[in-house]
Amino acid sequence: PQVLSTRNDIRDCSADPPYLPLTAINTTARLAVLRGIMRTHGVHAYIVPSTDAHMNEYISERDARLGWLTGFTGSAGTAVVMQDKAALWTDSRYWTQAERELDCNWELQRTTSIESITMWILKAVPAEGNVSLDPFLFSIESWNSYSRALHGSGRTLLPLETNLVDQAWGDQRPLPSSSEIYSLPAEFTGSSWQQKVAGIRQRMEQHMRRPTAVLLSGLEETAWLFNLRGDDIPYNPVFYSYTLLTNTTISLFVEESRLSGAARESLRSGCPGPLCVELHEYGQVSAHLRYYTQGNVTVWLGTEYTTYGLYSIIPQEKLLKENYSPVMMAKAVKNAHEQDMLRAAHVRDAVAVIQYLLWLEKTVPQGQVDEFSGAQHIDALRWLVAQEQSRGPSFQSISASG
């Protein structure tokens, strides 16, 4: 306790005045703006998750709403804001980090359970109060958990499609990615996107429910299906998109101007016909899905990547839900060519790691290497060995010694 009391890298909100380390972010103005917006919507408590609209583990800067609002930059957490207080829930990986980054506007709750979040809300929100969230940022399971916990309490769980944090963030919110979406060369895929589409349609025909469409929300699903890649999210070769695949049509919701010439030509090569990819703006997916489900249809989706916002558009009797979509299941089984490519990639990586270990043996005794420079060197070696076949690491190097 004596050692902890002298630490100057974490906040001390019990001091007078409160002590904040240089790493803490002042969130007073941000909270004031958000609370003003909440009042106009009649919201007593607003829940902010760390995810994006595609349930990604990694997110873009534009989707880092939790980080902007709280100052906390960990990869997992949930915030709840009321008019007179605010709290952040996160797991044990991030407790020390949170104490370094949060200011004294925030209570730190050392758990991530929805039960804990709703208990805090029930104690703080008056009966007949509104608890609100953006349904396009919550999984179906999370929504159901909040709904069950608040049911019968007198509080209303109110979905708001207008994201209140985005409104508060305003012009300071980072712009969407404008980088190119490109085709993955055939030498890496082992099958064309047309073959993949045919395979998914076959699965649709063979299913006992005979679904008329498959809805894809996971970014890796659309990237895999069309053999396309992008870099909208660090360390992930994906791009923001949705797909609605029917027996006779293919609708891809994406920023069309970002598609490379070759990618656009490939997608449009089957037009008109059942292998013609119709391009729609990314933001049109909800309206398109709402229109499509007016007919005599059945939509097949995977609940792991679909938000409650999209799920709630589809009438229950027209829904076929499984944990994973048929595209994710097909993607999980690698063809012979993909297996060869995987092995070749691991050989290249092994060469880089062996070179790195040899370099460490020679240079560490000289006292010139620390964890950061070591991480930089392994990244450089991987680029050098793989060269044009390298698109960067799959996550930031985790480098530690001692």
C-alpha cells in the first residue's frame, strides 16, 4: 500500500484536488455535450460499447467511440453515461491502464458482465426512465441480455438509430477510409468468387428451410466471398461492407468509388445475370433489407456477426438464424491450394523468426536492444523475407523480456 500511494502514473480521485497523470484525458466537455443531446432525446442512461457495426475485435479510429468519450484506449469495455455520473466496465487486462487514462468523471467498474452494468443502471435510473443504445453496435445476444435484465423494472430499453456519441463527436470524428479495395490474385485463392457464390447457393438449396437469401455482416465474410481485400482496420485486410446474396441476385453494399478498376470489372463481368454483383452504397443496407423482407422470403444469417439493428428489421417468421453463416462455415474449410499457401507463408515467417533469434543472440549481449527496437526489427525482417507477398503483421508485436 505504501508503494501504491506514491505512484504518480495513475489517478487519485480521493485527493484534494484530484490527481491525474499526464496520460489521463479531460472528458468534461465531451460529457457535457453528450448529456445535452441525451436530454433532447429523453434518455436517462446511454450505453456505449467498444465494438463497431460488424462486431469486430479490432476497430477503425472512426469507430473508437468509447475511446473518444472516455479517454480509455483498451480494446474491450462498456461505458454508461447519466446526467450526474458515468462509469466504465472493463476486464483485468486493462484496470491499470484505465486508471492511467480516465479522469475523475468516470467510475471504474472492474468487471464486464452485463448483470453488473444493469444493476448499476437500475440503482441510478429512476423508474419509468429510458435506457438507450445504438442497436447497430450491439449483438443480438447482448441486446437480449439487457432486455431481460431490465424487463419488469419499469425502465424502458430504447433503441436509437441516431448514435448520440457520433453527434457529440461532430466534425472531429475521423473520416471513413478512402483507400483502395483490391482483388486478391487468383494464385492465392484457389477458387473464383463465382465458384464460391455457386457453392453458397447450393447450400441454400440443400437446407431444409430453403432460405431465399443469405445476409453477410462480418467483414471477413464479404472479403472472402468476393476475393477482395482492403485496409480499413489496422492489422485486418478487410473493408466496410455488407452482402445480401439471393438465389438469383447479388447485392454488395460498399463505397463503390473505392473499388479498384480490376475489382469493379470482376464484379460486373456477369451482368446481366445471376452472377452480376449489384453495387449499393454502404449505408443503404437497412433500407434494402427492409424492402426485401416485405416479400415471401427467408433470410439466413449468422448471429455472431449480425447486430440487433439489422436482425430486428427481419420479421421472425422470415428468419433463419444460426451461430455462423454458410459463408463463414465454407471459409473455415481451406481448399488444397489455400493449404499450400498457408504452409508457404509459415515457412517464410519461420525464416524471418530464425534470422531474428540469431540477431538477438549477437546483439543483446552488446546492450543495444530493448523490447521496442526488437519488435521493430522482427517486423522489418518479415517485410524483407516476404517482400511483395507481405501485407504487414496480423497484430502489433507483443514484445517482452524478463
